Amino acid sequence: MSKITIDLSGPDGNAFYLLGKVRQFGQQLEFSKEKQSEISKEMKSGDYDNLLSVFEKHFGEYVKLQR
């Protein structure tokens, strides 16, 4: 299975877009709503670099963030 690429230099690099992907990917991976909420909260707990780091921690196996 190839990874999905998200180009961070375009509109898909927007923090709100990435937070929305937590819900979409979380549902596809059958994460509980609680786990999805915890991931979103952790992503919002710092700056943009933190948001990317947390996203990669949880979805990096499936998604490549292109900088």
C-alpha cells in the first residue's frame, strides 16, 4: 500500500485541514472517537511543528507530509 502524500506548501498544509484528516483517517483506521479527540487535542497543544509531529506519530505509517 502506498502512502498518501499531503503537500504542506499548499492549502492542504493548513492546520484545520490536518485536524479534519484526524477524523477521516481515524474513522478509516477504526480509532474510537475518544482516541481521535485525544490526537486532535495533542495536536493543538503546541505550535505548528508540534501539530505536524503529532500527526506523523499517529498517521505517518499511512501518510507522507511533503514539506
